[in-house]
Amino acid sequence: MANSKSIFGFLGLSAAVLALPLAGCDSGGGGSSRDSVRAVGSSTVYPFAKQVAESFARSNPTYTSPLIEQTGTGGGMQLFCQGVGADTPDMANASRRIKLSEFDKCMTNGVEEIIELQVGLDGIAFASARDGIMLNLSPRIVYEALAANPYGEEQTAQTWADVDPSLPAEPILVYGPPSTSGTRDALKELVLEVGCDTNPAMEALKDEDEDSHQRICTEVRSDGAYVDQGEQDNLIVQKIESNPLSVGIFGFSYLDENADKVQGLPMNGVDPTYENISNFSYPGARPLYIYVKKAHMRAIPGLDLYLQQWVSDWGVGGPLSEIGMVSSPADAMILNERRVNEQIILTRADLTGDVSE
């Protein structure tokens, strides 16, 4: 981290940079001026961010409603870390935690003060159409069905029964998120790698050759059995609804929202439900995050109030849980409310666990 002198110097500079284009907005100027919050990122977090934006607009009619863009978690982080100023996003929505490489890129580009908030929980849901194919999945089954080279070998599975004889002899066809999506990252970490490491040789490879382990354990097949559907999770719902033999992968909120059209598939015998995600008994449970530039808190109108709206809406039984978000445990909600109120900064040590940094 930069020393205190360099941080204070940066803050003075960033405030000036931000103030100039915003002042132009007040006087009718154009360019990069704006008077509303701008958030980019995850398609999974998108409906929740939109809900909070709508609540914000009703509670604060004198402010312009926040602009929420779906770019995928990875794409959102790239935009977020480009720098500070009114021509860059104030916030990044993410369906997985910021990567250390992204954090370092932010620091390099002058985004030196980032507030990290865990806004709730979600699950990577595997689903099929109502009355469609039913599969009792496991990380091992998913890995062996979707890996480009399972355990380093040629991928030969064409049907689910080829992977596990207890499953239907129907073609493997899975619609899922693209490589830029945080859902894809979480799929790799929570399901594919876990399934891959059921093989002792792969578990050993993790220590011997991390790059090879990552490639073998997380690279998805490209022969048509896995279909990248972009950042539009609703399109995946439509695809599996129209093909009862196909499977879709998306956030739990989309499963909950479309319960009249699709059904969740169990993982290790555990159904993707609100309760099973909240207690982490469902293997695909994951936290959801938003990242905020502290420097923008002093310059973008309504940004502080928008964050307070998140706090108001993320509780059990609140507006976000009503549309499918699983509320964080009580202690996590208290911690993250404190992060909002005190504008606590994320450090590199928070990500690495190294308290000496």
C-alpha cells in the first residue's frame, strides 16, 4: 500500500479531477460530466442493483436515478480499475471477490481507496425446464461432463450416462455463462475444481504445477456440449425452457424468479434453495459483492445515499430477498454496514491474508 503522504496527495488530486467535470455539469457543460451514480459489472448482481436504484429514486426524488450496466464481473472490474474521474464507473458489481491481479491494476491506475461490501449470498444454480431432465449432480459429475480434458485425458462423454450410469442416456447440453462472468469464475472455483480434485493425481498436481492444474481443472469443452450464452441469464432460462433435455447455469435469483418455468437440480443431493444457500449446505453457495471508489464518494451526487439504500434493502425479508437474494448472516450484515458508515478501505492484506503487508 502507498504511504499516508502519497495517499493524501492522491486524494487531493483525485478530488480536484472529479470536481472539474462535475462543475461543468452544473453549468450545462458536456464532455464526461454526470450527476448520477454509475455501476458496472455482474449480470447476477444486476437485478439487485436495479432494485436498490429504484428504491433510491423513490426515496430521493431530487437525485438522478443510478445507471446500472451489465458488463460481466470481469468486464466491470476492467472498467472500474481504469482510474478515477467522472468518466469512469463509481462502482463494480461482482459475483465473486475481486482478484489480486485486479486489485493491483486498480492501485497502478490510481484507484487506491476501494470499499468492499458483501451485499448478500447467491448460489450457482443448475436447472432444467419444469418436467424436463432431472439430474442428481455432484462437482465430479459436472467436471467430467464439462471439462475440455477431464483429468488431462480426451473428453469422450456424449451423454450424462457416459459420465455416470445412474444418469439418463441423454446428450449433454448445458447453457452457461461466458468467461467474463463472475458466475463462470465461481463455477470454476466452487464446482469444477472441486470435482477435478476428487482425483488424487489432480490434487497433487495443484502443488506441483498450478498452471497445468488450472488449465486441466477449469477449461470448459468447446464441442457444443457447453454453450456460452453471454451475460443475459434470462436467455439461458428461455433456452432450457424450450428444450426439456438441456441444462442451464445461472444465479439462484433467476431460478427463484422463474420457478414457474424451470426447476433446480440437486448438487450432492442438496437442492438449490434459499435455506440451503444461507447455511452453505448447497455446494454452489457464494457471496456477492460491490466495490466502490472512496474518492468518488465526495464528488458523485447521491453515491453515499445509494450505498445506504443497499444497507436498508439487504436484510432478511427486505426488498432484495423478495426478488431472490439470500441475505448474509447477521454478523456479516453488521460488518458491511460498518464498512458503509465508516468507509473502511480494502487492503491487499485483506485479500492475501498476510497481516505483514
